[in-house]
Amino acid sequence: MAQRLVQGYEMVRRLDRGEGDTLIYEARHVETDMQVAIKVIPFDDEAALEAAKREVKILAKIDHKNIVHLKHAFSDEGKLHIVMQFVPGGDLARLMSNFSVANLDNVRALGIQVCQALQHLHDRDVFHCDVKPSNILIADPFWEHDYERDHAVKLTDFGISEILRHKGPRFLPGTRQAPTGTLGASSVRGSPLYMAPERFEGHPPSRQSDLWSLGVVLYEVLAGARPFDGEDFFVVRRSVMRGLTQPLPSNVPFVLKDAVERCLRLNPEDRFESAKSLKEHLQHFNVREGSTRTLETGVEQPEPEAAGATGKEAQARTRTGTRKGKRGDKKAWPVWVRQLIGVILFLIVAALVYWAMGGFSAEPPTNGG
């Protein structure tokens, strides 16, 4: 059966359904054999069409390895077609099991690459406003090998993204304009389960509100469940506004717990200053050695040894370092100190052996009796 052709593109299969009547297809450009994804929006779906036009305008100005690339857009038979880069793996919502405490390399790379995308957007005064697992695409074979491949994660869906219009200094929520009042379910633009508390109060989007959303995503990856949930919008909003979450599993390294906790602080000013700051925090965590190099001192601090260590114990251990190493723990002393002690002990033993064999004598030597 022949595939449907639309202005030179062969529509191979439907990938997903977007908002409203929007459909997303995998397609192939007949002349170049280029594989693409095409989002199709009917003109009579006004809300979806408005979001699609906004997405096209934003993507036309953005070019980054961790953001899905816009090819072009065209109209055909009363529908807007947005042609974008095809990402073969799938979205994080479907691939969640590949990102967990058992795969910390993946979690770390995921967080770093989403931060790179957000940093690129924020530097251009664009706020995504809808960071969630279904909007994070993962290129195969990201989870199988080559963890240094830093273009595997792609942020997508900019339909509700906003651009900062004023030319003044960047702001935190509440400093640019007064809140417009607590939002109701009908006025929310975004996904309540991943929405920052200040957004529910009507504050404008910011870097920190995007970082809150990423914090929710990382929590969900590490815990296997969302930090905030509920059977309806109002229950979710109440849960988010209270800011109470279940602790992450005890086997999650402290540095990752700290990153998520800082992203999910109710006061935006207490979160990371920028996506770059969060990225640096994650980059200084060595997954294989289980340590983190602090940004201030450059000294490596060990991760909490006990799986059940509490947050306060872990923080105290990070601030003060290991006060007393375990018996036989070679990390208790620097290498040069251990070597010096070894040399001194060797000289003492050698001197004692020499003395025991009569090498030292109190009587002066005699000349021939």
C-alpha cells in the first residue's frame, strides 16, 4: 500500500497525538531520504494553531544540540505542518526505566543535557514552561553505551514557551510584576504536576520555574514516582504549594538528593541561580567513584557510606569531611604522609636491628691490645 505524500514527504507512521487535534508523524523526504518528524495542526483548532505558531517562531531562532531542530513549516489542505528533526529513541516518559538509581550515569547525563538546553534558552530570554518527561526526547542508543555523547537528549514542544519582552535585568518571580491571583484549572498553561508553586499564584515564568520542573523530573526518575500527585488539579496545586515530598530512596547519592532538593525549594530565590549552576553541580559528581568535587575548594568529599544516612548526617559529613577513617582505610591520610611514616618506621626498625647485632658500642676501639 502506497504511503500518503505531502509536498514531497512520505508519511510513514503516526508517532503520537499532541494537544487537541494535533497529530505527529514519522516521515521521509522522498528526494533526500531524510527522516523527519512532522507535527500536523488543523487550522480550525485555534488553541493548537496558536501554540504551533509560537513554537515555530521560537525554534526558528534556536540552534542547539540539546533542542530539537526545526527544518521548516508549510501549509497544506487547511493544516499547518511543522517539519522537525526526528529523534529515534523515544521520550523519557516511555524510557523511564532506563534512568534510575541503578543507572546513575544516565541520570547524570540526562540532567546535564537538559540543563544545557535550558541554559541556551534562558540566555535568549526564552522560558520553556513545560519541562516534563514526555517533552524530553532520548536518541537511541543513549542508554546502551557512549555516555559522553552530549547531544542524545533533546528538549521539545515549545507551544506554551514564553519570551521575556522587557530589556531590563533578569528577574525572579515577583520582581517583574505583581501576581495576577491564584490560577484556576481553566487558566493553567502547562502541566500542573511539573509546575512551580509561584506559577500557580500567577507569577510570570522564570529560570527558576523551569528548574523546578526539571527537579520534579529528576525526582521522578530517581524515586520511580512523582513528588506531587493528586486525583484532580486542586489536590495537585495544594500538594505543590505545601512543598512536602517523600524522601528520595536512601541509595540515591547525596549530591543528587541535594540537587533535587534545591530545585524543589518553595522560594525561587533558594533554588539554583541558573541552569548552568545546576549543570556544574551535576558535573562535579563522579558516579563511579561516588564522590563530588566541591566547587568552592576543589576537594573531593566522600558520599555518605551508610545507605540509610539521613540528610542532616550527609550534610554534616560533606561540610566537615571524614573526621576519622575506618581501620585500614587508606583514604584517612594523604599518600605523601603515609609514605613519610613508612620511611621513618623503616629507619627506626633498621636502627634497632643494627643495635641488637652490636653495631653500637660504648667502648672505644683498641689498637692491638
